[in-house]
Amino acid sequence: MTAKTDQGVVISIGKKEYWEIGIDLDGRHRVGAWQIKEIVDLTLPPRKTITERFLAELPAGTKSAEIEVRVSYLPASKVEIGVARIVKRLIFSM
């Protein structure tokens, strides 16, 4: 999630990742199939809606901002598939 102010400043607001974590017998995160003894499912299930909240401080004097939220699927380490993108413009009255 990012915000672009009316002054052209781009601010990273936050990022949330959903994925499965492989755990070994000692509770440490592992990626090798031979090391994994348990799977902790932290994925975003299909057709399930989850609400996330992010807080950000915009520079003083900001009158409007364009907020962009992107949802991507990462099937491999260097492959990103865009699932959804929403852009909303916020206007602040003083």
C-alpha cells in the first residue's frame, strides 16, 4: 500500500504477506521439505475477505493523497501476478 501526496511525495504505508510456513521440530522456520515437520497456514483463503488497517503520517500541508492498494500472487521467487489494484483519492479539508 502506498500514498502519493498532492506534492508528489510517495510514502510506503505498509505491506502484508500471506503464506505457509514450514516449521521443524524445534519450531524454527524451514524451507527444505526434508526439514519440515509441520505447516502453519497463514495464507489468504480463496473468496475470503480480510480487513487490514494501516496508519501513515502524511507531510504537513498535504491537501490530498492518492492511495494505491495492490494484491499480488507470488507463485515463485521472481514471478509476480497482479490480482487486484485499487486507487482512491482522498481530499483533506482544513
